[in-house]
Amino acid sequence: MCDDQTVADNYEYLRSKKLTRRQFGIVSAGTGLSMLLPLEANAQEVSESEIDVTTPDGVADCYFVHPSSSAHPGVLIWPDAFGLRPAKRQMARRLAASGYSVLVVNQYYRTQRAPIVETTNFAEARGTLMPLMRSLNVDTQTRDAMAFVSFLDTQPAVDQNRKMGTMGYCMGGPFTMRTAAAVPDRIGAAASFHGGGLVTDGADSPHLLVPQMKASYLFAIAANDDENQPEAKDVLREAFAKAGLPAEIEVYEGAMHGWCPPDSTVYHEVQAERAWSRLLVLFENALT
């Protein structure tokens, strides 16, 4: 999860790469916006739209993208702390071109429509993001998960005869676990990328939900997240083993918290591409 320790770790990482303080402050504005993610081989033509989805708590602004023909497995994407933005749309388009009908949500819709902030430097956006992050809880996440999955199942572009996937980044990691537990008969695969708060001491820790799930899982863990909580990966492995569910749980060497989105201050292209390839394998095998 984005916090003071993460900010400090990532700043030290960037300093080791010999970025100046000024470059650290502006890198998020230039990295993802100036680059294009590669498309997969045999990429499909896609259709996209900005849509509003009604939930029990209001109207959520979302982005929906899917192959232009036929019906495909649905995928629900939970963004990181910075919310729905161009980089997340870009990633969703890439996934859709691989044959999935993808919904990216603004998890803060109760308070503010996207865009949320104009930077992916957490230190700069902290004052805006922390109250928004604290406004969400187990109940809001569960209600949202059920509403968004239900919405996907009403769309002609979504194949209701195939399982659905969900994926999340940073704070979105635990959201995927609550989604998989809330709608176990629909969620067949889930992925957490540098997810925070997956294992806590609380009675509502996401890892305690594993017995309620039916999903295969991918946990791509940042190196500094593992350094700060080395026991989390072992707790996750034990929980999934006891539940008899497949889970690929790996620490990505040299990758800092937040390394996957292309607009991240610590984007690590090689490891981001590796994590993406593992996601595609997961979805190909589990969304049947």
C-alpha cells in the first residue's frame, strides 16, 4: 500500500538511479504519457466507451473496452491509489486486444469523478489521496464488487458462460480478494500487482477470505514490499494451499512498489512485461 515507507523506499530507488529531486518530481508526468505499451501478437480490434455504472451507493464513472466482435470473458480492474486515468485505460485496451471485455472503475466515485490527481508521485498527491483511500472499507468494496460484476454480466460483449477475472494494483490488490470472495461462482481468476494490505492482523484481513474463493491467483510482489513484510507471501501460500486453490506467488526482483503501470515513477519495463505475461497465462488457463 502507498505509505511513508513506500515513498521513502521509492525515492531511494530513484536516487540510486541518479535521478535528481526535480526529476523525481516530474517523472510521473512524462513517463507513461510519452510511451505506448506493446500490443500482443494477433491483437484484436477493440471498442471503448466512458460509461456510468449504477451501484447501491451512487453512480460510478468507469471505462469499458472490449473486442469489437463476439463475446469474451469479463475482467474487472481495480486501479491503484491514483485512480482511473490514461495509463489505466491504456492497460485495459491492451488487455481487451488480447480477447477480454474489460471494465476499469473509479473507486472514489462516491466523492469525486476521475481524474483524481494529475501526478503519480504519492508524496505530492498524499493530501488528496489519503482521505479518499480512508473513505473505502470492506463493505464499500464488497458492494462495489457485486455491482460491477453484475454490470459486466449484462453486457453483450461479456460471455456469461465463461468465468470472469479481476485484477488490482496497490490498494486494488485487496479489492480483488474481496471480489473473488463476494462473487465466487463468477470470479475464476484474480491477480494482485504490488498489492498492499493483503495480510494484516485484523479480523477483516483479505487473506482470511481465501476459503470463500474459487479463483486461481497471481500475486506479483514488489521487492521492497517483501522486505517490509516478508512473512506475507508465506501466509498467502499457506492459505491457498489449505483451500486447495492454485496461486502463483512471487517476489519480483528489483521491482519497487508501483512498478507495473507505465506512468509510475518506478516503472520497471522488464518486470512489468513479465508480470503481464503471467497474467495472460493465468486468464488463458482459468477463464474457461
